[in-house]
Amino acid sequence: MADTRVPINGTYLEKDYGYNGSFTPNNPDSNHRTSPAPRLGSLEPDHPAYNNNSHVMGNTYTGSNGNTKDNDVTKENGYANGDGFANGKTSQSSSSRYHLGKDEPSDTALHKIKTSGSITISPELFEKMYLTPQTQVKGDLRKTFGNPTPLALIGFLLSLSPLACILMGWRGSGGSGASDVGAYIYMGGMLMTLSGILEFFIGNTFPFVVFCSFGGFWLAFGTTLTPLYNAYGAFSPDPSNPAAGLKSDTFNASFAYFMVFMGLMSAVYLVCALRTNVIFVIIFLTLLLLFGFLGGTYFQLANGNTVLAMKLEVAAGACGFVSVLAGWWIFLAQMLAALDFPFQLPVGDMSHVIPGASDKLKKREEYAV
């Protein structure tokens, strides 16, 4: 009688474990198995069919009957899974995917992202890294380049933080922030715009639009206060004294509209931020108030109501200060995560509060099946 035992890595799988030769692809007369066979990955280490070297995740094997099946345990030159499958062609299986949770250390997460061909990241972790809900994009640029989000945050903070203090008049400061034009242009304008462009290349639409638009704001605000561009000098009644244009009613009334529509833009971002995190919501809410108060400040200056204008300016500075406090918090949270600190700062993930349209569609398709 022919030996119907199946060799697997030098170990024979006996009939006692449910096999009687069904895994011999070159034996057309081999009998079918008589009982359900154990999956190799579920065997104990002392089981005759167990081999540590045979545990490789995520390949699909083709059996002698032409069928295919996913299995968690494979070996290049020896395989059995309980359904008559032996060595054959392989294809990618869903079991080869890793899943990263929100508590995954950032260094480990980035290592897995770079080394795994198929990976899923939890919405919480992705949103904390990129400040945007997770979306499907083509390419692997997120695995290749660093995260540009902290660069935009620090540019924003090093521009708005001193401006907020100046607007509140701390320690005799004032002048609508004209003393920090360089910070507005090179820190706020250039860093935020650069970061926004990098977000564009890795497929993060929301941060791309937010960072580039605010980078444009800082460039516009800084150049408006720069005498070279003569933005306010054109409104001066004395050409030899361009600074007099800053007190022009026409200039202040005109410049106020820029702040009003910056507030409108912040309101749009506030609605969109409801799918990101609590810190982002606080930032855009306080920015909305800041631009509203600044618009009122310039309108009141145009009306000659200097006392009320100064009060509105202080209120704008206070809103900006709250905004930068939230900004410094999320910046610190991102830097701690980037350096794999043993503790992390919460940012209040909200990506699950309002389900995305794609999530709803996916659920409807699942219910339909």
C-alpha cells in the first residue's frame, strides 16, 4: 500500500490529524481526507505538523484540485491547510494587512508604513498626524517624505503669537503689528505656503488649502504694512509722509473688508474642522472672532470712533491669544509624536463624530449585501 502521508518540512502529517494523502498533487489516485484538518497556524508547537519556519502571513495557495484559498500559514516548499491545498501560485491576501491604532507609537507606525506593502491606519492616528480625515490617495509619497504639518503650525504660531500680544497692547506695544513685518512674510507667509504645497503633493487637500490661504494672508498683511509697497501711502494726504495714510478713513474702511472676508473663510474652515479635532475647531473659532473684531476695529477707525476701535482691537488680540494657545498645544502634540515620546497629548479626535459620505456609502453597500 502506498504511503499516503504528506511531507511538510520534513514532518509527516498522519491520518490521525485528518489527512490521508489528499495533499499529494502528483498522485491522482490519492484519497480525499476523511475529517476536517487543522490549520497549521492553530497547532501547538509540539504538534507533529507544526513548524516555526512555516508560519508566514498572508499568501494564497492553489491546491491540486485547482481551487485557491487564503491562509495565514505558508511555507515555500511545504503547505497544508485542511482543504486540499498544496504549493502553488500565490496572491496577496487580506490577512497580510497591518492595522495601526490611535495609540500606536509614531516611530513604530512610520516604520510599518515604510516597510509594509499593505497597511491601514486608524482614523484617529491619521488625523493626529495630518490634521485631516483619512482619505484614499494614489502613490506612496506619505511613506516617502516627512510630515509637513508641524512646519505650517510653527510658521503660524511665530506670526500670530506676537501679533496677539501687540494687539492687546502688552508692555506698551502697538502700531497694528507693523514691527513684525519680517515675521509675517518669512515665518507665516513662506513657511505656511511651503508646507501647504507639500501637503498638496501627499494628497491632503484640507491642510493644503488652509496652509496656503493663511500663508497668503500673512504675505498680504506683511506687505500692506511695508512702506515699499505704498499700500497705505497711496491714501496719505501728504506724499512726503506715507504713514499718514494709516489714519485715512478711506484706507481703514477699505482694509476692513479684507478682515471681514478672512473671517468668512475662517467660518468655512470651522465647519470643515468639525471632522478633524477639538483643537482645530478652537483655532478656527477664535480666528473667526479675531477677524470679526479686527474688521470692526478698522470700520470704527474709519468712523472716527477711536475708543471703541481700541477696545475691539484688544478683543481681537485676546481671541488671537486663545488661538495660539491651542496652536502651541497641537504643535507640541505633533512634535512629541514625531519623536516617539512615551506619552502623548490628546487633541480630541472628531473624525468619527460626523461620518464621512464614503463611510455612509460603504455601510449602505454592506447592508445591501
